[in-house]
Amino acid sequence: MRIDFKRSGGFAGLRMSKTIDTNSLNPDESKRVINLVESSGFFDLSPTISGTGADRYRYHLTIDWDGRKHSVQIDESAIPPKLVPLIEWIERK
Amino acid sequence: MSILVDGTLAVPGIIPPFIFEKAAKKGSEKQKDAALKTLMISETLRGQRQILGKIAPAIALALGEKQRSIYDTRNRKVLPGKLVLNEGQAPVNDLAANQAYNYAGNTYDFYFNLFKRNSLDNNGMRMISTVHFAKGYDNAFWTGRQMVYGDGSGSLFKVGSFTSSLDVIAHEMTHGVTDYTSGLNYQYQSGALNESFSDVIGIMVKQYVLNLTVDKSDWLIGPGMWADSINGVAIRSMKDPGTAYNDPVIGKDPQPGHWNDYLETEDDEGGVHINSGIPNRAFYLAAVALGGYSWEKAGKIWYITLKDILKPDSQFKDAADATISVAGNLFGANGVEQNAVRNAWNAVGYPFS
């Protein structure tokens, strides 16, 4: 599984990006992130989830797994609850 | 017992309150003002709520009464959190809460004293702020209803730096003002304008409180907020966009100061925090050309433009044309003001095509 994560926006407008490849994770971490992706329902999410307000983060998440590839743009104010743990895990990594 | 109905009054005791109530509702502006002041003071002395209750809305409008409420999410994320400080209360044991309270007051006073604007909606709306949002959260934002401040992680932004920065607080509150006025869409050029107006008011509120003329201001948004490990002086420079930071971890400040360097991107809602550098620099140039305090001319022009002219989909050229027109209306066609504004926009790439 390959995760491409980008965060932009926020008061300072900083842009940060990360790539996570399960091949380079230890088995526990790999299992953990796969669980998080599975329980998030990521592949069923709408490609754009817009939000409200100003100076919120904007996330761009692409996951390539097992022949499926999907990209979602999400406003921080509208992250689906099931997706929160995955986003938090990626941000902390 | 004497009543001085000119605003400098004493304590009423002989004249019954209903006379003041009537004046408060039906009198001339001057009479209303004086009557309301009398009632407020006597209320304070007597500790009664009943009279004030009946005409409270009139008081809020006439006297520019602040209504601030500070909440604390205690490092969690469910807004607004727990109420920790309400209008009129003494400072609490939490610096962030006190700062959010005080700086909201400064911002309110700026708008009211200079532009007669009564809170974000110009109708005395309650100013709601939440502090300690999430854990080590390196951000502040406007939800559409309230301001929210993180603590900062200490590794990117100094802990406590969001609430200790008056320009950040005034920036967030101004997103509210924009929502209630022009409603600039938060994407691409209109979004960059939205961002710029927040920085413009942010820098002016700071200059106002610190009593800085345009030549004495550093024109920096969020100076000193970066952690010591980050090579940067501020989050943005209005004077010289693109020079605020240059660091291996966070990169180089990407802001353009000219239309030629406008960044076409899908990041950041079409680069709203990036391309705001262009209108920011226009404001800086106009203000510095006119001298004195920024709010007297350039600030007034910008505020009237935001409040009365711009629309949700206004572009850079619309903003430029509007400020030039407003400058002419306020200060005279072809005056130094209109010329300064026109020159400023020319310097950053007008007509933006």
C-alpha cells in the first residue's frame, strides 16, 4: 500500500507532504495502517469533501492498494469521523 | 443630585429612570447616548438588571458594548468547549484565555472607534473564542461562527504564540467581518483578497495598539512566532512578500509580491495564503506613500471597499478598481490618496491580465 499525503492551508499556508509505503514499515505498523485504511471506508469517499471557515487545513490523500487507487481532497472542518484516526496517524508519522 | 446630560454625568436618583428610558428610545443621537450612559452607570451602582434588560439591544448598538466569551477545549476538539471567561469578568489563571479576551477587545475597539463598526456583524454580535484547541496544534482558524486558537507544538510554532499575537487574533476576527460584508469566496483570487484583508486589518490593529505610524511598523504578520529552530522572522511580510522565512524544514516563504509571480496551484484553496502577498504589498505601498497612521487614509479606503463594494467573486482587478474609486469618493478625484492607491496597484501588476 502506498499513501501520498499532502497538507496545505492553515494560517501560515505551509505545505507539507509525506509518502508512506508499507514495504518500508515494520510489520506492526504496516498492519496498523492497513487497518486504519480499511475501517476508514476511504475508497468509497467522495473525491472532494469541502468545508467551511477560514485558515483550516486542506488535506490531499491518495491511496494505492491492491490494484485500487483513489484520491480525496478534504477540508479539515469536514473530515469524516471514520477517517480521523488515519489522518492523525499519518500526521504523527 | 445633578444630571449632566452631555455625557459626563453623575448619579441620578431624583429623576426617575423612565425618563431616561424614553430618551434612550426616542431622543436625538446625543440624547440617546447620554440617557443610555446614565442608565448604565446607575445600573452599575444599584446592581439592577431590570431596566437594562428592557433596552439592552439599544444600549449595545448605541454604546458599542462588547460581548466576549472565551472557551477552553482543554486540548480536545469539540467546539466551543468550556466557558472560562465572560464579558466583564476579571482575568483568569490562564494566559491564553486572557490574551484572547484582551486582543478581541482591542480588535473590537479598532473597528468601533475608527469605523463605527459594532462587532463582526455590525450588530453587536457576541465574539466567541476557543483556546487550547487540540494538542500541540500549530494553527488558528475561523469556523464561520467563532475564532479558534491552538497552543502551538513548540517545534514549529512557539507554545502560546497564537494567542499572544494580536495580528493573528485580528486576522481571524476579520474573516468574520468579511463573511458579514463582501463574502469573498475562500479560493483563488477572491480567497487571496479575503486573506489579504485579514492581514491588512491584522497589521493595522497592531499598529493602532502600539501607536505605530507607517514608517515605524515592521509590516510583519506573526513576527517571533516560529520556534527558535526555524529560520524565519515572521509568517508573512506585507512589505516584502517572500522574505519572511527560509528554512530546510518548512521551506522558503512562497509569497509573490507581484502579479508576474502569481502562483497557479490547487494547494491551499488555490493559494489563498500565498497570493495574498500581492494585495498585501499594494496596501503597504499605498499606506507608506500616504504616511501617518495607516488607518486614517489607506485603511479607511480598504475597509469601505471590503464593506460596501466587493462581492464574493471579486478578483484582484475588482479590488484595485474599487479602492481607487473609493479613494476618489472619500478624498477627492486625482487627490494624493487616489494617486497613491493607483500607483500601489500598478506596482504589483495591475490590471492583472
